[in-house]
Amino acid sequence: MPAPLPKKPEQKLYQADVTALSSEGRGVARVDNKAVFIDDALPGDTVLFHYTRRKRHYDEGVMDTVVAPSPERVEPACRHFALCGGCCLQHLAGAEQIKVKQTQLLEDLTRIGGVTPEQILTPVTAGQWGYRRKARLGVRYVIKKGRLLVGFREKQGRYIADLSRCEILHPAVGLRLQALRTLIQGLKAYAHIPQIEIAVGDDRAALVFRHLQPLEAEDLDRLRQFGRWYALGIYLQPGGMDSVTPLWPEDPRLSYRLPAHGVEIRFLPTDFIQVNADINRRLVDLVMKLFDPQAGEHALDLFCGVGNFTLPMARAFGHVTGVEGDSGLVHRARDNAAHNGISNAAFHTWDLNMDMRQQPWWPGAIDKVLLDPPRTGAREAVTALAGMKPTRIVYVSCNPATLARDADILVHQHGYRLSSVAAVDMFPHTAHVEGVAVFDKA
């Protein structure tokens, strides 16, 4: 059980029975007929807690003591769990985590979208440790502690947690936080490196060092040596995202493979890719199964990124058109198509918040569509697509609320059926919920 968070001596403790889990991963109880969101509490717990904030319609608190634990409460694997804000559900059994996420997905579809799936598919799950291949770590030298900190922010969000290792980061980085801290503290510019971006491919991990002043030759040599020693690609970022350049080696190429589809996808360390490699492979496999592609069909992939779904789709469909708002990602997608010998996929740059149907590249008749939008969802794209009447839309969502909103549009305004839904555990030990939904033309 994690160590209790410190409390002020004068704070009064209250007892509560926790009955639910919020979308942020906090326990939900009712005290004096008012909802209280309690950090570190789980459904089924009876806890003592103290209030941290009182509002008109709900209150907030932090657990002090577990009086009677939930049967699903487990010992967190990470020694830093009580402090670090990188994940909030390590104290909940893994099988229960995905049940909670599936429940939230289904409740949002019903409450926000007014829709119910005809079929609930088996959740997409994989290993729960060392899975995270994209992350951003904070760096700060704390004068009062006389040491440099590298890690995620603390649970309250103000300070960087003092971490020695991370159990959810890919081991190439997660087990080397102490070595990384020693490296930076030995640099002359140690006080001018605020963050490190992590990106991990199948064969190599890379670190992008943000630095606020030019680095001297001695510091550059230390960074190169660190990269050689740990077989890590080293990048520098002196300014914005377009300033990222490799330091060692000259071309620290990153890539991952989708074996079932004969595809290798190359990417830059700052590109968007799915955080969890194992889940991504299973997710692509599921999406292709749900599509039931036919050789002569024309498919559309919106928010296509570097081609994660587009290229496997091109192996099975007659033709695929990928559309993405980031021109750099579109460039990488085209390169990936060439790298894989794929000639039946075309890629275009377009703001998908705007109607695309008048663009010269618009394919016209579309049989099936993949949507993989950001957290804001795909309201405009959904409206445009409905007029084209594709027979099937597969929607990969990282936000149940906007999926539910868009499902409302498709089902109640444009005559689609919500055929099936699956929860996706892309971020184990966090409250983050993802899902896949299939819409068929009624």
C-alpha cells in the first residue's frame, strides 16, 4: 500500500465508502449527500480522508488511511507511486482497470451520444509494464535539494517528482533515469535543459534534449558518449519543434514493424505515434478485421499520421487515400509508402476541421473510412463523410466523450448503426480511456 500523502496537523479526517471511479482516476464517494472526489481511493474502499477543496456542487479530498480495502486493491509496483503523477491506477488490479475503462466508454456513449452498441467486443489488452515508447520528462535543478531531478510531474502538478526509475516507460529509458540524471548534472548547461522527449522504435530508443542556450563542445561530447554507451539516439532541440536535429549518430533512424501486414514504419522522434507498441499492433489487426476489406474497394484514412493504418489498409483495399493536417507527417507517410513498395495509397495535407469535399484530390465515391482523430474528435469530418454514405466507418478514439458526440451525429442524423465497440487499454495504470467503434450504414 502506498505511503499516505502528508497532511496538515489541523486537518480533520472523515470516513467514506467509495462507490465509483472518476474519469481522472479518483475515488467517488458521497458525504452529507454531496459527491467527493478522493485521490488514491478505489471503488469498494472504506477510507479516512481530508478535504482539499470544497465547491458548490462537489468536494475534493486526499485519502489518509484505508480502513477496509477494496478486493481489487493491489500493491503498486512502482516505489514512486505515492508521489509521481505519471500514472494513477497502479493500486487497482489490471483486469479491473480495463473493466472500469470499458464501463466509462459505454456510459459516455449512452449519456452523451444516446447510443448503445449492438455488440461489445473483447477489450484490446497487452502487457502492463515498460510499454510507454513516447513521453516527455521534465528536468530541473532544485537548489534547496542540491540535486537535479528528472521525471514526470508530481500528483499535484507543480513540481517534478524525484524518480530513480519508471516502471511504465520502455526499459531502455525507464531503468536509466539515474544515469540520465547523472549525465545532465555533469553538463555545464545542466540548469538550461528543461525537458527530454523520449521516442522508442523496435530497434532503437532516442532522446531529444531541449536546451535554452548553446551547448559547449564538452557537453556535446558527453551527450555523444552517453548515446554510444547506452545505444541511444541523441537529438538536440535549441528552439521550436522544427529545430530538432540529430547529434549522434548522424541518422539515428527510428522505426516499428507491423508484421501481420508486412509493413515497416519510419518516424522522427517528435512525430505522433501510438504510445504502446504491443497494443498498436493488436489494434491495427483488429481494425483490419473489422473492415472486412475487399480488393476493389476504395478506403479513406482521416488523421492518417505517418501511415500507421493507411499502409496496412493499402495491402488489402484496392486504393487508400490518407489525409492529415500536419504536412511533415504526410511527407513521412509518403516516404513510408515508398519504403514498403506500396503504390495504391495517396496522401494529402488538409485541415480536417474544414470541408474537404471540394478539394481536387477528393476521391468521390468511398466504400469504407477510418477515423483516428485527436482528443477533439472529428465533428466536421463526420458531417462531410455522412454525405458520401460509406458503408462502414471504423472510428479509433482517444476520448470517449468526443466519440460519443460524433456517434450521436452519425446515428441520429445520418442513419448509421453503432454495430460494435471495443475498449483499448493503450495506457495501463492511467485513467486514460481509448476505444474502437464500428458504424454501418443502416
